[in-house]
Amino acid sequence: MLLIKELAAVCPNTDTLARRLVEVYLRVQLGTKALDAGCYNEATDHFTAAVNSGVFSSKIIHQTYDDFAVLFGWDLPSLLLTTHQKRCQAFLSAGKPDEALEAHKYMMDAIDETAKASCLDWSNEFKQQCSALTEQDDRILGRFLDKIKVAMI
């Protein structure tokens, strides 16, 4: 990431979309490592930065897909979906079901119909996991409030 920032400072006239795309790819890799290591808040930060970069919504990014696939072997069309899914999972793993569901809604608005169809099973399972976590949190909160009421009596 530091080298990308140095490149931007030293060569401000370089292809900014390509530089930003490399930065997004590296952020996704860092987010994946953080998620695998159990550093969920760090993972959400990396994935959120990648999603919010604006690279995926660029009209000309499709022209660079082939170049990056040839140069680096990157599967950029699936990177968008993977980034969104891992962001959702990172929020859920961090115990933040509300943020996870919000990230899921954002993902569904950002991806095309083909991508939506391809992740239907994942999406349904993810929403069930969010519901289960929310229900568990409600039960824990209910028991906590019951203990407070008993203590006050």
C-alpha cells in the first residue's frame, strides 16, 4: 500500500484508475488476511474502503479487466462480488448484524442481475445467520435486563 501511495506522489500523471484498481485489489487481500486472522474490525475497514473506492462503478474499468487478467491473473469481475460478500461476513463475524444487513443491501444494489442470481444461496444463508445472531443478542439482552430488574427489587 505504501508503494502505491509513493507511486501516486512521484508519478501523479500515471493512470489513476489502474493505480486505484491495484490499491483496491491489495485492500481486498489485506481484508481477507484480517478476516482469516479473526481481526474483524480491521477486515471491515479494508473491505469498506475497497467498496467505497468508486473503482467498481467506473465506466471504463471493463476495459482494464483483460489487461489485469493477462498481467496479474486477477479475476476482476468476481472481485466486486467477493469484496461485498467478505465485507458482509466481516461485519457479521464482528457481531454487528445490523451493519452486516446494511452491507448486504448495499451489495444487492451494487451488483448486476447475473451476480445476484449466482449468489442467491449465499445470500439466503447469510440473512439467516444475521437473524440468528440478532435473536441471540435479543435473548442475552432480555436476560441481562431481567437480572437488572431483580437486582433493583
